Amino acid sequence: MKVRRVFGMFAIIGAIGLGTAVPIAAETNIVNNGDFETPVAGGNGITSVSGSELPGWTIQGNGVMDVTSKDFADNGSTTFPVYSGNQSLDLNSLDPATMSQDLTTVAGSTYHVFFALTGVPPVPQGECPHGSVLDKSLTVSAGSTSHDYTFAPDPNASPLNNQAFVTKEFDFVATDTTTTLEFASTTEGCAGPVIDAVSVTLVPAATTEPATSAPAAAAPVPASPTFTG
């Protein structure tokens, strides 16, 4: 997992004066399997998952997603776009799907969501029963905070799967001890948005330096008496 902030910053959770506050490293990623390294993609470099088959995540309803290795070759390509590790996740196997993960959070605390986004051009005609489109779109939500994103693959890339990633990030304030993180593809057909390196980290609370008083002015030195004769 790539480091996206400087280590060593801590947030203290607990009431001041109780002596039981537990320091939590602000950089700790609270997402499980955000790099999609499990399950390991099969011998051809791609494994379709549904339900609870993607550790840490729940794929809703009849949705199916594809865990894909960087060694997967398709569309004349010799590689598949991966941002971190060896695998990434296509949110559409044959149709758009939605997945979620319940995160343990602290009500009132701010968290930072980060993920890498890409996609590949439409696959050759006949490989998908419902076809595929160029632009890849999805909605990402954390609790009541929601954002829509779109990625436009370069159809002239050589090889076709040689697509760059863009990184997306946003903050949210937790309102409960559990916050649901959700990724929902809104792309029709197969070959949907591809994501990787999902993380949620605690944003350290801002600290306010105590005000300092200006030094007191020195007392004036009495003038020496003057005598006249």
C-alpha cells in the first residue's frame, strides 16, 4: 500500500482527564482488502466474484465483478492496468455491480477516502451479451457523503489496455461507530470502471496553539534628581 501521508501523527480519542485515551495512527487504512490482492486471480489472470467471494466486501444482489491480474492479456494487450500490487478490480463483469464494506469509525471524526480509477476501451463485439461503452462511471459513498466520477479511456492507447490511472479522494465526517463505504458502477455492459488502492484513513484533529501573553513592559527607571545652586 502506498503511503499518502507522513507517519507519526496521532489522534487521541477519549475524554480529557480520564487517562484512558487510546492513540490511533492517523495513517492506518481501515479498509480491508482495498488493493484487491485476494482472491488471487486464476491461471488466465481473471477471477469473477460475487456475494461474499471478495474478502472484506459484500457484492450486492446478483452483481458480479472481476478481480484481474496485471498479467491478464486481452484486446491485443500484454498487460492490464494495476495501480498497486498485482491486481485491480473491474466493477462490471458483464453488467454494473455494487459492493460495500462496513468500516469501524468514531462519530464526529473526519476520514479521508482515496482510490485509483481507470478503465479499458470497449471489448470486441460479441464478448459481452449487453455490449460495453467507452466512458466509465461510478458513484462512491461513505455514509451520507456521495460523489460521482467518470473516467474516459484513451481508445488510441497502444496496447489498448495501457491506460493511466487517476486518483480520487474526498473527506467525510462519521456520524456513527459504523460507516458503510460503497462503490456502485453506473456503466452499462461489461468492461466497467477499474479501481485499486482503496483506503480510508483518519484525518488528525487540528491542534490550536495556546495563546501567549506579550511580555510585560519594564518599569520606567526614575530619573536622577537635579540640584541647582
